Amino acid sequence: MASTRQPPPTAAPELSSSSGRNETEARSLKVHSEAERRRRVRINGHLATLRRMMPDAYQMDKATLLGSVVNQLRYLKRKAATQPPTPIPPEANEITVRCYTAAGDDRTTCIRATVSCDDRPGLFSSIAGAFRGLRLRTLRAELASLGGRAHHVFLLCNEDGNVGAGPRALEGTVWQALAQVAFPEMAFGGSSWSKRQRILEAGCSLMYSV
């Protein structure tokens, strides 16, 4: 009986394996190209922002623009090092008022007033309006605002001698005017205001110099 010879096994076709590798490499290349495109878009967006912030920067190439930004940052760093640190507004609401009589002039009174409260648009102008209503002249103002809190320090001058009947009365008048501006949500005579008022007056009384 004649034996039948089986054909030898054939290897897997190289075409399918090579095709799979090509598809994987093509996908990887596409992902890499897309990532590079997004990176270039972000870089160009940041460069455009720098050109808007820096003077005369629209005609600069990228290297010149970045060098100009570095120089500006170095200048700001040196300037910040020579400036006194900005005070951080306290979390507690507080108003303090102190009066000083000018030497040799009983009709001129200097007032140092501080206000710590929640910051909001128009706060400073409202405080300035309260001072104008009391005919007080602002000699100096220091402002600090951070994280929704504001701290204001004012040096005022009362040259008329008509506000209040003495330093303590003048302090009370200024304190009431500042309280109405700094805490408009509190209604005078209400229980919530009375509690806040007692707390603030306790802090204010510590600052009396009379």
C-alpha cells in the first residue's frame, strides 16, 4: 500500500503580521503628532499672551520675547525686594479709631482709623464719602486686599473742631460712620448688630488714647 505524504506545515503569512505592526505604528505616530500639535498650540497661545503684556513685543521673535520677559521678571523681583511686605488683612472684622490733638492747636485733631472687613467693589469710595460727610481730610491711606478681605488704614485731620464735643466723642462719631459703611448688612438696633457692635466696640475701646 502506497503511503501518502502530508505536505509540510507552512509558516504564518508575514503580510498580516507586518500589516498589524504598520497599523500600530501609524496609530502611535498619529497620537504623537496630535500631542505635538496641541503642545504647539499651547506654546503659541502663551507667546501671544506675552506679546500682549509686554510693550512693543509684536515685532519680536520668540527668543527676543522670552529674553525681554526674563529681564522684566528680574526687574520686578528686585523691586519687590526693596518694598515693604504687604500686610495680610485679618480674618476678624474690626474698626479702631484713635484721636490725637495737634500740639499748640486745640482745633486741629489727627485721627488714625483702621477698618478690617469683607472686600467689595466701591468699599474705598464709600469710606472716603463717609469721611467727606464728616468734613475730615485724608492725609494718608494704606490699603491691603487679599482673599476677599480688606484692611484699610487712614490718617485723617479734623481742622474744624465741629465734629463731636471732644476726642472721645469724635472717635465714636468716626467709628459709627465707618461701621455703617463696612457692615451695611447689619441694621442698627437689631440683635445681630448689637452683638457685632459690642465686639467691635470692645476692640475699639482698647485703642482710645484719651
